[in-house]
Amino acid sequence: MLARLPLYLRLVRLDKPIGSLLLLWPTLNALWIASGGHPSPMLLAIFIVGTILMRSAGCAINDYADRDFDRYVKRTAERPITSGKIKAWEAVALAAALALVAFLLILPLNALTKELSVFALFVAGSYPFTKRFFAIPQAYLGIAFGFGIPMAFAAVQNHVPMLAWIMLAANVFWSVAYDTEYAMVDRDDDIKIGIRTSALTFGRYDVLAVMLCYAATLAIYAGIGIALGFGWGYWLGWIAAAVCAVYHYGLIRNRERMACFAAFKHNNWLGGMLFAGIALHYALAG
């Protein structure tokens, strides 16, 4: 079991924390706004650990679902299941165990949060299969990656206001942007194996679509900032996030594989800047 531990860690991508961070930033945004900038340490710990666990479970299910496709993609051919180093049933068992631990974490929280977690689990578990038929599975991914937002509001306020769903919509646009960049890396392989991705759906308008999705994300967050009366600290973070989006355009405009992958990974900074603006606003407000 100890000898196989590195394979399990690779399966759940603990060696690649970018995915966890892309889930974590919008969840933290929601926690900070829902609590007026003062989330309890217990809630903070539950949502951070739970986010990492659910992302890890999602990776295991994703590799299980894609095990017959990954062998034809250069970047994924050596993943543990596809390469035969881990059995398919092991991935399912590990995903179930991680999801169970994540659910145990939220047992101290209210009933609404638990109910939302069931839907979050369904979306996360079904996402990998949407690539067979959905033209833009990245939009579905945005719901899966952003469902910590309504859960955070539910945990703090015991209800889910319209603001939470607006923030979730912003996360869907952001997810389509960064995961299209990710899909642009595998475009040639995905054409061969018949996987549906936004990069293929958008075709020659892929770069334009990415930038429009960034614009929609930033526009929604600008509206949130105006509606909530956020101060200059927030707008400093918002401007930094906008600069990141412009930088990504410079990376992806020529559609070079590694440059697109670099843009995808750099979204950690875009999400981090938005959160930094929110946190700075509340810190200055006292």
C-alpha cells in the first residue's frame, strides 16, 4: 500500500495544486462576502479541506471516466489508470472514500449546506461524462468548480441569496475561459478521439470566446463591487485580475500549446487577485 501511495497521489493530482486553487478562490470569495469579512476559523478549515478533498475525488472519477481516451492524448497517456499502474476500481474506491470524508467534515453545519453538498457531489461526479455529448462541458465544470459558493453562503447565513447565484454565474464564465485554454492544448488529440470541448466548439473563435468570458467574469465582479459599495482595496484587486486576463490574451493568441497551458495555470493569479481585493476591502473596513 505504501509503495502505491505515490500513484494515488498522482491520481488525485496532489502534485498539481492548480486545480484545488481554482476551486478554492471562488469559495473563499463567497465565505468572505457572506460573513462580512470575518469567516469563522472552523468554517474556513472545513471549506479549505473539503475543497481539496472534493477536487481530489473529482480527479479520480475523471481519470476513471476517461481511461479509454487518455491513452490517445500525449499529455495524459501516462496517468496511473491509463498506464495500467492502478486498477479502475481503485480509482472509484478512492473517490468514494474522499467524498465520504468531505461529507463527514460538513456534519456540524446546517441542513441546507448538507443538502447542497449532495447536488455538488452529483455535478462533480457526472462532469467527466458530459464530454461525450455536451458542446461546452467547461460550463458544466464551472458549476462543479463553483458550487462551494452557494454552500458557503448557506453555511454562514442559512440561506442562499441571489448574490451567491450571480457569483456562481461569474465562476461559470471564468471556468469556460481557463478550461478552454486548457482544452486548446489537447485540441489535435481531442479531434482524433471524439471528445467534445469548448476549444473545438468555438473553433477559430476560441481566443475571442476566452476573452469574452473573462470580460463577463470581470463585469459581474465589477457589478458586485458597485452593489456592495466596495472600496479602493477591492478595485485594486479587480484591476490586477483584469491585467492577468490581458496577459493571457498575449499567451493564447497564437494558439501555441505550451503558451495556452501557461495561461491556464496563470489563472491561479487571476482568482487570487479577485480574492485579495475582497479580503483587502474588508480588512480596511475593519
